[in-house]
Amino acid sequence: MNISKMDLNLLVYFDVLMRERSVTRAANQLSITQPAMSNGLKRLRDLLADPILVRTSEGMTPTQRALQLQPVVRDALSKLESAIQPQTEFDPKTSERTFRIMASDYAESTLLLEVVRQLNQQAPGITLDVITPSDVTFHDVEHGKVDMAINRFEELPLSFHQKVLWYDTFSCVVNKLNPVVKDFTLDKYLSAQHIWVSKTGFGVGVGIDPNEVQKLGWVDLELSKLGKKRRIRVFTRHYHVALQLAREQNLVATLPTRAASIHKDDPNMVILEPPFDIPPIALKMAWSALLQHDAGHIWLRRLIIEIAKELG
């Protein structure tokens, strides 16, 4: 194949078709007509001698050849896009840009409060649109619709850039009058009543089944390895709610230490070390390759990394 005779727009068509898995949606994404996109797909099939997308019971499914080409084409287009961007400096003092950040309640409580304080000082015109994990998909981040995701991820797509912001241990928060405070052994821990806090990820959230230990997260998984199970009275997705319940009720909240420290100065609260081992967790920042070389995005990433180090 002589690339000099190839219409390079077909690579753009291929990239969008592979993301959308639909001729109609791909046409809408590129603001062209459906017949034009269908013609583009036909030309791609002729060029590659491969059907690329095949209609199945699950919709349009990519061939093995198309799956092999997808990351290569995506990487090439990403580098080209960054190379031809105007070489303009980003001035945080005058910028009025809106950054959309997917952040868990944990990240909001422990990190983003300080980020907002710093933005007020360094970039008063910048707006943050903070989105919950249940409102975002991996595709939203991959396509650059969301600037970055800050959460505790078990795994991320290989196409994402990522940075560990910090590691955190676990602590138990209880009311100072809770009887378990006097003798915080594993037996006392198990006899108490507990608050569970979500280990939120991407996508729409669903209800919790207390018997599905694998889905309950780090605390209950480690207990199950000991052949133990705690008595969970309340399931919540918000750390502030968990802390308030621990403060006002005889409930134990086991959560990351940085979140527990929010109430470290409350005279009615006691922070205790868990009476069993729980591995540390990592708070990560992830973003699309499409934004890797964006000047404003680079500035915000560096600011967040610096703040995370200071808080550490």
C-alpha cells in the first residue's frame, strides 16, 4: 500500500467508527451524513481487505484485524493532533476555562477542597465541574469529554495516562462513648455495628448485597480471609454521612485514614487503628491521551500533583 495515495481522512473515520460501533453515531460525531460515513466504511473495507465491523446479535462488532489496528491509529492521531495544536501559552490568571473532573466522595473530601482553594488564588476565572463516578463512563474520559478522573481504581484501560497521587491506610472512627473504645480488639470490632462506605468506580451504581463479600471492598475482603464477617447496619456512598453517623450513633466507620482525619479535632470522636491488617489503597488521577499535551490540562495536572504532595 502506497500511503501517499491514501485518503488520511479514512483514519479519522476508522477511529470514530471503532469508538462508536455505529455508522449513524459516527456520522453524527463527525458532523457528516450517514451515506458519507457508509461510503467511508466501504472504502476502509476495500483498503484493508477486511470487513472491520460485522453486524452480530450484540450490534456492530469489530474484527480481530480492526482491534489490532485501533490502538495504532488512535496513537497516531493523538500525536498528530498534539503536533498541530497552536503553540500558545496557558495563563491561569486570565483563563475562564471549565474543567470537568470525575471525583469520588473520598477525593472530594480529602483533595479537591484544597484544589479549589488554590484555584481561587492562582486561577480565579477557572471553573470546576465535579462529576460523580456513577455519572461517567470510561468512554467519556477516553474521548476527552471529562478532563480527568480521580478515584481508587482497580484497573484502567491501557490507553489512559495515570498518576498515583498518594497511598492511604485505613482507620476506624467511633464516638468516644462507644463501648468498643475501651478494648478495641477484633472480637469487639466484630460484635459492634458498622457503616459501609462505597468504593465507587465508573458507571451507574447499583444496590448492595451484604452477602457478596467480593463486591463489598477492601475491609470486608480482608475480614473474609480471616473467616470473619462484620455486622453492617448502614450502606452509604458518602464519607461525611458515614462520619456523622459514627459521631451520633454507636456505629463504627472503617474508612481511609485521610477521610477519617476530617474529624480528628472533634472532641466527641475517636480515631482507632483497625484490629486487623488492611492493605493501603492508591488514589489515582487518570486522563485521556487526547489531553496529554493540552497546555491548560498540563497546568491543572501539575497543580493537583503538587497539592497531593503537600497534603502527604
